[in-house]
Amino acid sequence: MNTNEPVKILFRYHSAALEEVIVETMWADVIDEAQGLYKLNSIPFYGPPVASGDIFFAEYDESEQMLTYQKTIQCSGNSIVQVVLMDASKEINETRKIFEDMGCQSEKVNERYFAMEILSTTDYAPIKKKLALMEEQELLSYAEPCLSEKHRLESI
């Protein structure tokens, strides 16, 4: 395997948002194939206990027929926030652009739902304030399935 190429990893976890077990595949960079260490380079959609940039252990699972996440080894300090648009007339890319301008990259799942990444170097306080204001205006609802300690402290 060429270790310069990202690999797909399967994540199986219980999603609090969906209240069911979810299977999600994401891309990761190989850190040390022999030790089973990988670095997530995707934005998780449904709330696994990882964020982009985290280093984790994965191993090949015969029943899944692919590399499967086992546990996080080192947290990146990045956070993941899930956003659902409540106002169907609102264009999702306009909302994503608001947060992109605040330094948050995102991945759209459909026309009403996206997941966004808050880098460890980004101040979460203004983002949290904007999310709360838009939720109060009933434009969106959001969840913080993977919030780093730094971002947790910034949102108090």
C-alpha cells in the first residue's frame, strides 16, 4: 500500500442525534500502517467520537471486510458541529458560507444538514454566539458531538 494515499476507514458507533447505530466511512492518512495508526482527514457527518486531524487506531475487520476504527489515540483539538436548517426557505450554502467566513469548513449531507469543522486554532466563542443566535431565530438547530476541551471552555 502506498502510504501517501488516503485510505477508507469504517466507523461504527451510536449516534445520539439519530438514536441508532451508524456506519460511516471516512478518509484517513496512514501514519504507521504496521501499528495501525491513521489520521482522520474527513469531517464526520453523524457524530462519532472523533474529529478531523485526530490520530486513531484501526485494524482490518474480517466481518466488515475493511479497516475499522477501534479507538482514538491522540485528539487534534479540532471540533465538529452538526447543523440542521429549520427554515426550509433558507439556502444551505448561504448558511455554510456564514460559517466558512468565520473559519469553518463544512461538508453538506443534504439540503438541510451539514457538519462543520472548527480547527483547534479557531476561537469558538463567536461561532457559538452565531449558532445560538440563529437557533434562537429558529433558522437552525445544532449539536456539538465532538467538542474539544479548548472549544468547550471558549463557549462558556
